[in-house]
Amino acid sequence: MILKLPWKPGPAPTSPAVVAVTRTDFARYRDMLRASILALRLRRALPRTEGAIGLVLAMEPPWRRRSWSISAWSTPEELRAFLTSPEHVAIVRQFRDKVTVRSETWTVSQLVLADAWIEASRRFDVPSQS
């Protein structure tokens, strides 16, 4: 079972969309809380993030030490701008040696969150999370 936060909409229209899915595996339990708090801060800023369509954060049971995110962006350039933003880079640097991250991106003509979870499940070879 996965605990998901509600979809947090950004300022951009929902189509077309660049969908980015990230799976983060933590080496240690003690890093999960701090990373979650920082992720929530980024989530809170999403409505003011140019090009952001929306974001959902999810966490598997704690013993799995795994979190997920699905975000959607208007263009690949806006996704890159977020990934290279000072706020995101600071978090990545802080956890670089404490996590293993895998991500996938694809483009859709119309964003449907349930479809994004299905595609993420297919790409990561896990049961559907819709």
C-alpha cells in the first residue's frame, strides 16, 4: 500500500504535459523524515513554480524506505529549470550519498493522473498505484 498526498496543482494548463516520475530509495530510515519535510516545502511552492502543472508525493510503508513523486510540466525546459533550481539542487546535494534515485519522463497530450501511475508502474515494473 502506498500513502499518497493529494494532487497539488501548479499554475500551468494540463495539456500537453511532460510527466516525470521519480522513485527514491533511502539507505537509512533516519534520512526519510528530513527528506520528506524538504519535499513538502518544494510541494508548497509548486503553485508559484513556472511551468508546473502539478505534483503528487507518495510513500511506501516505512520498512520499504521508498518514496515516489509524479510531477507534470508544460515543457522539458521548465522541468529542467526546476531540477536545476537552487532549492532543488540544495536538497539533491544533501542526500546524494544517502539515496538511490531512478526517474523516467515521457510526454502526453493530456495529463490523466491515474494513467500516469499506470505508466509509472509499467516502467518501474511494480503493481499499479492508481
